[in-house]
Amino acid sequence: MRKPNSRAVAAQIIAKWMDDESFPDRQMADVKDDRAFVTELVYGIVRRKQTLEYIVQKFVNRRPETFVLATLYVGIYQLCFMDNVEEYAAIHETVEVAKSSRHKDALRVGGMINAVLRNVQEEKEAILKNLARQPDEIRLSHPEQLMHRWTKQYGESDTRKLCEWNNLPAETIIRVETERVTRANFMKELELAGIDAQPHPFQCAETFLTLPRGVAVPSVPGYKEGWFTVQDPATSVSVDLLDPQPGESVLDSCAAPGGKTAMIAGRMEGQGELVAMDVHDDRLDTLADTMKRTGWDFVKIVKGDASKGFPTAGKKFDAVLVDAPCLNTGVLRRRVDARWRVTRDRIETLKKTQWQILTAMSKCVKPGGRIVYSTCSLEPEENEELVRRWAREHSEFRLAKAKRLFPPKSGTDGAYAALLVRK
């Protein structure tokens, strides 16, 4: 069977995303052939959408239909932003995407795409020079409204650094399960496998390693044995504040995919009661797989909607982690399409959900116990403002400590976590 044209696969994913906002990462789950190349193309195009729109309008009078536009993006992105692709191959293979498609006028469309891409090839240097003079929202491909929000909060310089950070391909970072394998033995196995993993510079108690690009996670030694989980060092902040201890009763209320649950289990040394809860069946399956692989069989997995409270009425815990749904503006490197989904209405909807979850889960905390509220958002409405307002209205809790990570400075994903202690 002939392998599918990788550029055609990328164009189809981009076209579907533009048509109905289908999450690119979920579509990528079905890609098997040339996965690394297709991932780089798809995620790069989604990140650079606003830049690519600017380039296309210089060469095309009217906006083409979605499939044609997606194919143009595939070609232009390779020519302007991928140094590891031969220009001839980029043009020829992208034109073939159109010619071999089911489009009713495939040959004409292929000819148009060929002409545009050859013009871009000839004028590439001028295009990039001109692009460097454009406003930040075009040059750095971020929504103007979002950049304005960040500029008010962080200033122009840090906002630019943040946007530049968001446009870099995300690294794959793993956390060593030191209850399963010593760091020294794990590093020795990586060396034997020819994997040059580097310690992550973020200072924390856990052991985080950055994998070289192109290494498939299931091929890393110890994957089946549960020696590690894939997670950014930023995830340690909320668990550090929660400070779970052996013998305690702990609830991870929005637990999937399970990285933080596994980290909590390690801190508890497998002793006590650890409940991991999530509401969606597919995410519960992922959570169960993570617990099985990492060997934490004392973890109890339950289905429940955190905004409606714990399924067992009256159940109390020493510590509760609320990793709330959010705008994901701290992880735009990984959630490549999230920057295009930030709206005022969405912020307001999320704030209500976050408030409901925090309120419902606080009722599960024992007197003297604690709850940690965390997000991977950089927006104060979801973080500091919400927590301060919630603490004012719930006087039985006091805000003990909070921490925020800003990606260009921390070298990690963005994160916010606040520790609230029940009096």
C-alpha cells in the first residue's frame, strides 16, 4: 500500500481545523506515517496562522476556498520557516497535494498553487525582511487582543519574549519516578539506548529530563515499567504547595491524564488514601492507563464532576488538588490552537466553572486541611483575582501561599497555584 502524501495529511488537518475548529492534536492522534514531519507542519502552521495570512494576501487577490488555502499554508510554511526541507521538494510535493486531490478543478488549482509557491521562493528574502517590520501581532502571530492584555500585565518586552517562546516547538520533558528507578540507573539505561537526555534547569525537588527531538516516548527505556511520566516541571508547583504526606487522605479532583496523580502518589510513598477523579470516560481511561503503567495500584479512580462535588456525600480529605480547566495561555507551545480561542465570553464562562469547582471541592476539605487551586493560565481573572475574591467570600479558608510561573523566565510551561487552608 502506498504511503499517503504527508503534506496532504497536514493540509487535511489544517483545513478541518479552519472549517470547524477541530483540535489539531486530536486529529494528529491518527497519524502514523511521517508523524514528526506532519506534527511540525501542522503545529507550525497553526502557530503562524496570522503570519501566513499576511503572506498569502500579497500573492492572492481573493481568499481561496479552505482546502486550497490550507495547501498554500503547507507550501509557504515549508519555504519560509523550515530550513530542513529542500525548496524543490516543498513546492513539488505540495503541488501534488492539489493535483491528486478530489477537487473538481484539481489541475487549475495545482497550477495556481505552483505559481504562488514559486513567487514566494523567489521573493523569500524580501518577504522575511518585510515581515520583520510588521506589527507584533502579525510578525509573532498572536491575536492583537491577547497581546494587548499581556502588555498591560507584563509590559511590551516580556510580552514579545512570551510570544517568541510560544512560537518555539515544545520540548518533550519527562519526570523520573524515583520510587521505581534511581535517577543514576535511569540515566545509564538512556545512555545505553543512545538517548542524550538533559536535566531540566528548573529547580525543584523532582527529577525532570528533556528528551532529544524526534525520540518517540514509547521507545524510551522503562516506558512499560512506569519509570517516568511525560510532564513539564511546572506541574510540580501545585503538588509542592499541596505537600501530600504518607498516610493522608488526598483527592486529585481533575486528575486526567494522571501525571500529577503519579507525583502525589510518589510523595505519599504509596501509603494512605489517594483518589483520582475525572468526569469524561475517555480521560478516565487515560488516567487508568497512567496509574497501571506507573504501578500505583493504591490509587482509587472515580468518575465525578468536580463542579458538583464529590460523588460520595460527606466524604472529607486532608488535601484536595483542583487543577481547573482554563484558557491554557501558559501552555501555548503545546496547545497550539488555544491562542485563537481566547475571547471575553470564554473567559467569563471559565471563571464561573472555576468558581463552581473550587467551591464544590472546598466542601470536601477536613478542618485544618488544605486545597490547592491551580491552572496553566497566565490570566489574572482565572488566577489571583479569582482566588482573592473566593477567599474573601469563604472566610473559613485563608490564602496561605501562591506562586506563578512565567515561561520566558522559568523556562517551563506557565502555571499558577494557590494554597488555601481551612481554619
